[in-house]
Amino acid sequence: MKKLGASLRFLLFSLLIFGGLYTLLVTGVGQLLFPNQANGSIVEKDGEIVGSELIAQPFEGAGYFTGRSTEVSQLSPVSEEQKELVAARTKEAQKANSAVDVPNDLVTASGSGMDPHISIEAAEFQISRIASERKVSEAAIHDIIEKNSQKDWFSDRKFVNVLTLNMALDDQ
């Protein structure tokens, strides 16, 4: 009985510390140091929520940039099913963009299906389609990509946020 009482006291103590105080501490630090990210990096336009900078959103219509597939993929890169998915997505991207060499990030899904970014190459791959659909010059679309590009501080790899690009297109 003595051991049961000690175990229950430890359980209550652990719940209070790790389930309550620790959660409040981490939430408070997040709100204090990173309030935008802690609240979902919500993007508003004219007082209306249009999306999040941290979560991929699908975009419909030929006049918009498309991102990575939001279909979650936990398949092995060498599995037949993955090869078939990539082949089908490649064919679809080639048809939609009238191009041959499709960047890898447009035909593969991220592990979470939530990646809001694409490579500069994937954005540039879509320039012709978007310029044609919106009846603007390809140079104008390229400028939008350049103005909205970001650089990874580990590898110097450049990428863009699809939501930001599409908002810039609409602001044009």
C-alpha cells in the first residue's frame, strides 16, 4: 500500500509538472520569442485569412503556381508504387506546362504533405504557363519569383513560398 501511495503521488507530481507547468512554459516562451510562428504564421489580406506561410495550400487554376503534392508519401523512393506516382505526376506536369524536364519537387510529395515551399527551378518551370494564362510577360513572372525568393542559411539553396508567390501574382 505504501508503494501504491508513492506511485500515485509521483504520477500526480509528473502530471502537474510535465502536463501542466512545462506545457505552459513552452507555450509562453513560444509566444514571447516567436509569436507569429506560434500562432500559425497566418497570412491575411484585406482583413481576411488567406492561408499560412508554414502549411501548404492547394491552388486551382492555370494562372497560379502549384507546389508539392499534399498527398502524404511514406513510400520508399525505390518502390514500384512510388515510381508509378512520380511518372504520373511527371506526365501531368509536362502536359500542363508544355515542358520536358520537370523539377523533382513538383513530382514528389514531402513526408508530411505540408511543405509550403518549392525550389526556384520548380517556380521557373511554371513561368511560361502562368505568363500565358495571365497574359503578362515571362520577365514579370520571373521578377516576382526573384523578389520573393529566400535562401537556406545552411546550404545557400534558394526557394520560394507558393502562397507568397500567388499573392504577389494577384497583387500585380
